[in-house]
Amino acid sequence: MYWLFRCLLLTGATGIGAALLADEPRIYDNHLMLMENPPPLLADYPEFVEPVRELRRYEAPRLVDDEAADLSVRAWRFSYNARGIIEMPNSLRASHTAVIMVHPWGIDDGQGWRTPEPAGVADFCTVEKNHLGGLHTRVVINPLLKRLRGKAAFVMYSLPGKEDPIRKKLYRSLRGAPTEAEREQGAKELHSKLNNFQYAGEPLPAKLSLSADKPVIDYFRGFPGLDATARYNNAGFWDLPIPVTRDIDYHADDIVIYDAEGYEILKQFLLQHGVRHVLLTGYATDMCFCKTTAGYENLSRDFNVFLVGDATLATFPANSTPRYATNAHISFAALNHLITQVSWIKFLP
């Protein structure tokens, strides 16, 4: 029976024989070859991500090797047992690949949704840091999406909440796409909704009640490091329809995923459309990028996921730059996930 199926495959037959053979496990030659003086990883945008430097780097054989591949995605991971970084080439079919950007929040970008004053917090938690995130989107992520759009299976974005009436008019979702007239109406409604909200909350507490024996506990209870509730953001702030950032050249065919609708609907949509690979970008490396609906903790259970290490930024409290935080969180993720970078994602000739 095996040889019958093999003959069917070799002669170009499709159907059950080819399908069964496609599921046959292959033996991967895990041969590691020591690399000599390789350049640092993630070194193309050092203003956003600190380059990765390791004492020992290995080259491994090709891991993903799609038939009729047209997309090269070199990648790396870290292994304590191998005592170094392992790099390998991968050959993907773009039509089997989705590009997902996690949480491109349109905050402080002129659409109307903005950081509440005097002490409200959202996204990277200060206006200045939100603007830095927007610059990263424009410089690093948007050009990548433009290169892949129309060739990859999908360009997708994940946002908080559910598909509300306004965003349903604005964005294509997993359920369908609005008409041009609906988009125009949705844009008007979004502008009105966002710009008529009062972006004002309480000021910082002027006085705190502290006990004699545990003042530190009482201090942080009354004045925590991050409070994104209505106290500082105003009631209703998180119920507003968060838009896709203007720093992305959004296209009508791009798809918005909504966190509150859960992972299963996203998983089934991708599988039904033949997606096997995901190039993951977006924010924030230490939180949403890994733990939300379209985060890699979900996707890596069902798809070949490549984290685009310079197309993400971690939160960076107590620092003026995300460089080191992003390096640290991507390096930790590399224990069990593949990391690529924008310049390693190339179309094959």
C-alpha cells in the first residue's frame, strides 16, 4: 500500500494517497555545525532592539521545507543543552503563511483615542512612549506588511474587545468585509465616538494613609505602579472602539481579529484557508505578544510560528528605550520558539 501511495504522489496524483503521504513524518538530521565569527542577531534596528550576542552559534539543516516554496525565512532559537544559539534556513509557501500584528493600538495617533490626563495610562503608558511605538511601527513593521501583502495568505491585526458596531463598519473581520459606504460611515462614527469622550481622570493621590508597622504595603496599595482603571482613565475609556493605528497603511483586505472572541475562531479560520505558518509581529513582547488571542502561546500549538524579533517592542518601565527589555523577552522566548528578523524574510527568485 505504501508504494501505491508513493507512486500516486510521484505522478502528481492528489487526494487521499497524496494527503496520507504528506502526513508521513520525516527524519530531521539534527546536525549542528559551529559558526565562525557570525554577526550579531537583530542588529538592523539597534535604536529599538538591542542586538543579540552569544558566545556560541550553530548552523542546523533546513527545518521547514515546503514544496513550491517562494519565501525564505531564516530563523534561530536558543538551547541551554546545546549551549548556544541554533540557526536554520526555512522555505515557506507565502500562500500558506499569515502575517499577524498583535495590538496595533491607534492611541495618540490623531484618531481621537488618547492617553487620559493627568495620570491615565494605556499601551506603553506614556504619550512619549506611545509615540516611540508609533515610530517603530512606521519604520519597521509597516514596510514588512507592505512587502508581504497580496502574497501572504493574510495580513491580520488583533485588537481588544469584540466586533462592535463601529469597527464592524470599518474593518474586515473573520466573518466578512464591509462595503466602501459602510467604511465611510464607520470612520465618521469612530471620529465622533473617540473625540467626544472626556479623557480625564483623577490626579495622583496627594496624601496616603500608612500604618506604623507596614507602611510599604500600604504605600503601594494606595499608589501602585500601574493603575489603568477608571480612577485615572475615566469610566468608559476601555469600552471605546480601539482602532488600528494610523501608522499602518491599512488595506481593505486586511483582517482584524478581536481578543474577546477567543482563539478557536481564529484557529479554525486559518486552518480552513490552508494556513500553516505565521509570521508574528506587534506589541508588547512581554505581554500581549505572547498571551492574548493571537499571541504565540496560542498560535504555536497549531502553526509553525516565527517571531519577528525586531518587529516587536516590549514594555520598558523605568527606561527611556525598549532596546534591552525587547532583547531580554525575545531571548527568553527563543528557548521554545523560532525567532526571525525583517531582513531575513525574503521572497525566493
